Amino acid sequence: MTETKEKIYPFFSEPLILFPVLVLAGMGIVMVYSASSATAMERFNNPMHYMQRQSLFCLLSLGAMFVASCFPYRFFKAFVYVLLAVGLLLLCAVLVPSLGLKAGGATRWLAIGSFSFQPSEFVKFALIIYFAYSMAKKQEMIKDFSVGFMPHVVVLAVFALLIMLQPDFGTVLILGLITWGMMFIAGVPIVHLMLPLPCLAPIAYFFVYKVNYRMERIFAFLDPWADPMDTGYQITHSLKAFGSGGLFGKGIGLGMQKLHYLPESHTDFIFSIIGEELGLAGVVLTLGLFSAVIVRGARIARETENIFGCLVAAGLTMSLGLQVLINIGVTLGALPTKGLTLPFLSYGGTSLLVNMACMGILMNIGAAGKNG
């Protein structure tokens, strides 16, 4: 009976992914409400505005995760170029003035009625599927520089250029790390992976040191207390949130930093609010839940004999792990400030929908391995 249930409902076959994700999504609704109520009251005269939308996003995302868990992952091979083309068109559409939605000095969203959609979230998924398909197909020649390395770097470069035009340096960094990680797992020689590194120095110089606001973020990262009222404002208030949370926090809804002190408290810096209101206990719980999903994802990738499934699982797991690592690193002052949401917890429909759908695919890969 259990075996039959797992074959019919892969959604329930990976509890080490399903239950942590459900808990994190539930925490996200609660923390989004707590972190955004003051802002929502001021902007919309409704303290539950963001929480209501996040709840709707969560329901849709649960449906997407269920469908993705039941959809055989091997079938994505048939749609790989369609996914790639859609991702490319969406990134181009963002750059059209009448279609792109600008916020915070960047144009990263497409407006769809009262909702907005961030194409780069979809592009991460599309590229993972494409790279997995391409590297699996080229296994016999994967060690050939012109077959296993160059084509994938060219595709990455095209998408990275479009994303940099938004601009979104953080997403490009994540995509680069995922691509390099997948190529390493696929068997691309390390010497090939190391060859482009000298070329990255001038590129980094142009995109970081030649852009004032990025340099300000680096200086703020090095010493946020040197200018706590300007460049170091976000990180100093984030650190104050963690410092005031203590062992068990001030209690949900009782934090102070969300009251117009810490910008983006319900999106990029929601982990800081968790630290303030739930304390060290909440921080450890959150890290434990993410760790459970990431460890299980890594095991699925390792145990999957099908190279396509192995690479998809590895890519999805790396994507989640990197987002978590960078967001938490920023909130703790361990990395320069970067506008990147925390999966399942931060407010945002696109991120929640794509990430939960990806977890559904990961569950499907795991279930396929269990059922042969």
C-alpha cells in the first residue's frame, strides 16, 4: 500500500523536503504579516495587505509544487528549448520601457495587472533544465573543451548580459556558480573550469568598482558603523535586530526594526525580523529546516543514477542553497548588501511559486529513484 501511494503521490514520498518547506512557507506568512503590517497600514490602510497576498501566493505555490511532484521530470527534456526561449523573451520584455516595472533603481519585473512577475526567477529554473539536458546528452564528449565547456558558457553569457542590463549582479553570480557546479558534477575537467577565472577580474572591476552604489555597498560591508545613517543604514539595523532578539526573541509582532527602521523588512531582510522576534531559537530552527531540504536534495542528486535527473537535482539544490547562503550572509553582515529574497519566507509571489515548483520537481526525482 505504501509503495503504491508513493508511486501515485510523489508529493508525499519525500517528507524531508515536504514538511520543512511547508513549515517555512507557513512561517513566511506569519513573518510577512509581522514585518509588513506597519508599512501595509501606511500604504494601503490595511495591515494585512501583504499577508493576504502572500497567503494567496502560498496556495498557488502549493498547487504548483503538487503538480510538479507528479509530473515525470524526464518529460522536461521535451520542453527544454521552449523553456529557454520563454526565458529569453521574458528578459527582453523587461527591458522594454512600457513593459518593465522599475523599483529600487532596477527594472527586474514585468507588470501583469496588479501583480508583478520577476523573469530572472523563471530563467534560473529554465537554465538548470537546459544545462542538465545538454550536459547529459554530451556525456561521451563532456571533457572536450569545445563541447562540454564553451557552449554552456556562451548560453550563460547571453542570459547574464540581459540580467546585468536590469541590473541584477546577484542573480548573475548565482547563475554562474550553479553553472560551474553543474559542469563540475557532469565531468567537465577542472582545468577548463579554471581557465576563465583570470578574465573575471576585469569584468568584476567594470561591474563593481566602476559602479558607485556597488562600491558603497562594499565599503558599508567592510565597516557599516562608519556611516550608520547612510550607506551602513540597512546592515546596522539588521545587526541591531539580531542583537536585540536574545535567545527566544521579543515575540511575534513585538519587534521594533520593522517600524520604518529596517528597509525591506518583509522581503530582503525578513531573516533579521525572525532574529529579533524569534531570537536565536528561531534562527536555528530556520537554518535547520533549510539544511534538511538542502541535505536531502544533495542525497537525491547523489543517489539518482540517471545523469539528467542527477544534474537537475543538483542544480535545484544549489540554487536554493546559494539563495539562502547569500540572503542570510547579507543580513548578518557577512556579505555585501544584495537585494535577494529568502526562499519560502520573504514576501514575493514569483520567488515562492518558482521555488516551491522546483521542490516539487526535486520530490519527483527522489520518488522516481525510490520506485526504480
